[in-house]
Amino acid sequence: MREYPVKFDKCPLCGCKERLLEEIGNELRQKGKVGDRYLSSADPPISMLQLDPTKPTLSAPSVTAITDICARCGFKYTTMVIKQDVPITGKIIQPGQGKQPGQGPGGPFPFMRG
């Protein structure tokens, strides 16, 4: 069985290991504007949350893909895939509404918490 998170450390087209958004994130970290666990992504993190509405649950499995842009050729590719259980709180959060009450930094993504 595969272990998660799965990380892709170089561009699949040109082999470059430098990524534009990762560089920006590192600059922001050095300036103290974001925490150590901040992940930049070329797209909003896409989470494929799967729920069975016939079964009560306190959490649900989720798969999230993080993307970045190659600093050499500009190709956008997946840099990390994360599999985790996401707590179900009963409140639906629409995109852009931020973290839920009671959650720490990183919102619903425990791997982003400091």
C-alpha cells in the first residue's frame, strides 16, 4: 500500500527541481508573513471528499492535490497528494469563507497547522 503524502520533487517535463510558488512561499516564511507549514498551490487545493449520506460519521476520507509551476519551463504539475480524514462539523463552509470555528491555523487541513 502506498504511503501518504506522496511528493513529486521535480518537473515531469524538464526535470527542474525549482518551483515558482514554493520560492514565493519561502520568501514569505523568511519575512514572517506565513507559518512553517504554509503550502502554496497554483490551484486551490482540490479535495475529493467522499461521503455516504446513508451512514452517520464524524469524519470522512479526503484526497487533496497540491500543484506548483516549474521555474524553468513553466509547466504546472502536482507536487503533493495528501490522503487524510477530515472532521465533519455539521456546518457547510463555502469556498472563500476561511477556517471553521474551533479550528487552528490551516483550517480543515491538519498538515498545514503549525
